[in-house]
Amino acid sequence: MLLGDARVGKMAENVIGFGRTLRRAGLPMDSARIGVALQSALLVGLEQKHDFHAALRATLVCRQQDQEVFDQLFDAYFRNPELTQQLLAQMLPKTTEATPKPKRLARAQEALAAVRAAVNQPAREDEKIEFDAAMSASDRLRLQHADFESLSASEFRLVERLAREMALPWPTHGARRLQRSVRGTRLDWGRTLRDSMRYDGELLTLPYLSRRHTPLPVLILIDVSGSMERYARLMLAFLHQSTRAVSRSVFAFGNHLTDLSAIFRLADTDAMLEGSNRLISDFAGGTQIGASLAQLRLQHHRQLIGRRTVVLLISDGLDTGTADSLAHELSWLKRNCRSLLWLNPLLRYEGYQPIASGAQVLQKQADAMFAIHNLAHLEELAQSLANVLKS
């Protein structure tokens, strides 16, 4: 079963809840291990309980002394009383036989007591989860136009996978080097002489040379501050796949600049995201766009190749630095690149007007501004870039 299969429903939240229960019982648990458990559960399917049990046990338990605790918590968590009634109503058969209350270890009892206390608390309206059996066409359309910030965890994971598969045809430019061509503006005299010697001085065809077209180099500057947390992760995944054939330099900025170019050379997007998490020390922090661009100017100015580089600045413009510093650095950046394009997630608001000082400076300096807050606008980004770069 593939990730995002319509039959999965809201299973991810329940496996995450089970992982938190195991962590309360003292098992070593982190988000990476829970993510592997979700993948394994989707691979083996949910039809057989023992297969589901084996998949979770193989991925969530790494010590022999924790196996009995896992078995007891699994039997309690995925059994039909109060803990997961909605989940089991559509996933597991109900049993009406009276069974004696099992004896559990103290660690398991303590974890279950904490879960029961949380379950007995009334859920707020925005925390209630309805377990859908399938994703309808209207659900798919909603995800296509839904703001990334409004998605649940499972929906965000699905949208991230869809974004990785989206193509971004990149504009090209005429390079100085020439290549063989059937038609061209100048003859290939070297090849003409070789062909004439091969055919006793006769010329059967005239070989031509034409200018080689290569994709424009791109410099990606992505804001990883707190207000850009979800957009940053998804745009990193999207641009990692869609700009694979382009000469690219990638930097993340918050309070300072972080070079991600080496990490972007990894073929696997998940490995790239994991490496980015290790490198970025100011993730979900403040935003100093001017100071970060100054660091780019002083230390990485060679990434701007002969004024042919297209700069994608991905930010909401909520800068905490001074407007004068930002204006100075943006002026330098614009003088040394082909186009400065601002990808702004705040365009999701109808009638958006830049009120923050940083956003006002960005609007004045940028050659164009694009919305990137949902999948529909990401699909339109390629055509929009081509239209802007033609001029």
C-alpha cells in the first residue's frame, strides 16, 4: 500500500499516538522511528492484525527488555474499549467474548493511565478527528487548493509527496559553446573537411553548428524562520527534485546563512531533508534577511554567475532587521543577477498588501512576486517563471 492511498484514512495520527505511549513507557522513541513504523505499516497493510503487530514491533522496539512492554501496550491500545474506538470500528473486528483482565508491567500500566487521562478529556472542536474511509474527488480538489499551513500531519505528508513529483521546466539561455546541428547559422568547417576526405572531395551534406542552450543557473534563498516552517520544508522537497538538472546553489537563512548546496547533491529527498535539519541551527527562529544577504555578498558572491543567475527568494518578508540594510543588500543582489523573484506564501490572503517594512522593500526590489501556498500555485510556477524570464 502506497503512502497517501485513499484507504489509509487517518491512520498516521493513531500510530503516532501509539509511539508516544511507548515513549511514556520508557522505550527510546523519536520521530524518525515513528516515520519508519508508518511506512512499514503501509507496506504490510491493515488487513491482518498479526502482520500489523509484527511491522510495528520490528520498527519500534530495539531492545529485548522492551518486547513484553510493547506486546502489552499493543494489545491494550489496539483492542476495542475506550482508547481507539473510532479506529478499531473500521479496522479491527470486535469481540464479544469476556476475557480476563491481563496483568501488565508497571511501565505499561503507567503509560496506559496517562493515555486514559488524555482520552477522558473532552476534545476541542479543532482537535476532533473523523476517520474517513476514502479520499473522494472533492477531497483531492481541496488538497490541491488548500494552504499548506492548514493541512493536518497526514495531509501534509501526502502533499509533500505530490510536490516531489511535480515538474518545473526551467528556462534556458544560449551558451557560448556550439554544438552539431542539422540547421544552424554557421558551417562546421572541421567536420566539412573530414567528410570531404572520406568521400573523395564530395560533400553530401553541409554540417552546421548552432548555439547550445543550457538551463539558467539558479540561486535559491529560503527562509526557515518560525512563520515559514511548513513552507520551507515543502519548498525544499519540491525544489530538490524539480531543479535536479539545473546548476544550483541553495542557502537557508534565518538569523544567519546556511549553505545547503552540498546536501542538495544527494539523490534521495528524505536524506536531503535530514541533512538540512542537522545543518540548520536557527530553524523556526527569527528572520534577519539583510544580515543573511550581507553574509552571502561577503562569502558566497561567486555563486552569482555572470549576471545569468535567477534568484528565488522564498520568504514572507517578515524581517526583524533594518529596512536600510535590507534595501542595500537587495540592490547589490539585483545588480548581480538576471532576475530576482520573490516567492511569497502570504499571497494566500486576498488583497494582500505588504505592511511589514521588509516586505515593502522586497516588493520594490523584486522583478516579480509569485504565490506558493498550495499545489495549484506550484504547478503554475513554471509557466510564470518562463513568462517573466522571456522579457
